[in-house]
Amino acid sequence: NAGVMQNPRHLVRRRGQEARLRCSPMKGHSHVYWYRQLPEEGLKFMVYLQKENIIDESGMPKERFSAEFPKEGPSILRIQQVVRGDSAAYFCASSSTGSTDTQYFGPGTRLTVL
Amino acid sequence: AQKVTQAQTEISVVEKEDVTLDCVYETRDTTYYLFWYKQPPSGELVFLIRRNSFDEQNEISGRYSWNFQKSTSSFNFTITASQVVDSAVYFCALTRSSASKIIFGSGTRLSIRP
């Protein structure tokens, strides 16, 4: 299956812990996007990355959230000192050329903060 | 500013009925792209269609059809002879040609009753 892979699919953290979400783009795709879906809401853009570069982070909360897409390996969305309000589904999408190309989404990671 | 409005929060119909999901968008761009995604109960996002702003031809794919009208800034989605498997949340979305992020509507929850 050459689709976008995300792991873990479900993640439970206690308040104050760190959460690390991983995304492997589709084969041949070098553009990765992260979106967050709060319960009963639509998806909201967080950040757009290419290999080793953050292109657009206009949707990222100013504190505790960071993202990277290293030269080798998956993209990582990191949430430090999680709070209950971080509980959401986090989706990763990838595209081959960015900008106008269709973004294909992974299955999402459901984060629950206790 | 860009915005996507899906005024129908929830729709419930009996199997085999036709159903139309409304989508109205706002953008100042002359070039843009419109999308529909499906989110079944399992939670993943499934890409359905992408349409650019210069192509106003209606599209039909099996039981699915899309009606794009620039004059009313609408991109409506019709399911003909609905089936229980069509039950899902459907998102309409918009992206600029020169930007990366997808702007999602709040979604319409469609329930098909047997």
C-alpha cells in the first residue's frame, strides 16, 4: 500500500507529557501538510513542510507545537506539555509538487489527553 | 479572505433517495481549486474530486455528480440513488493556486437509512 502512513493511529497521553505523531508521505511525494480536526469540527491547516524546510506554519499554535520533515525519515509533529484541549485527530497529507497538486490524506492519529 | 460554508450540518434520507450537499465558497482569487472529501465513520479522509476555477463543466462519476457555478460561488455535490455505505461526513474545501493550505468547510453529516 503506497498511501500516506501515520502512526500511531491512537495515542493517549496525560497532561504535561509529550506527544509525537509520525507521517510517512506517499512514495514520490516530498510535500507534507498537517491538519487538526477538533471533535465535531472541520479540518484546520497547521503547517506545510518540504524536506528540511518549513514552508508555511501560519496555522501552528505559537507554543508547544513544532514540526519537522528531515531529509531521511518521516515527518514528525511534536506537542510538548499536552493539555486536554489538544485532544483531536491529527491528519497528515502529502502531495508530489505542492501548491495546486492534490493532497492525499493519511488515516489520522487520534490523540486523547487525560 | 477565503471561506467555505456548508450550511447543512446534518442530512438524513432513506436509501435510494437522491441527496444534494451544498457548498458555497468565498475567495478573491481568480484561480483557485475546489475539492470534496468524504470521511466515513472509520475516520479516514477520502478524496473525491478536484475542480479548478476555469473548468465549470459539471462532472459525473457513477452515482456522484458535481455542479460548479461560479456565478453563485457554489460547488454542490449530488448523490443519486443513495446507499447506506454513503453515510459519512462530507467536506467541501478550497485552495488558492499559489498557496498551500486547504480551507475546509465544517462538513455535512449524511445518514442514509435502510
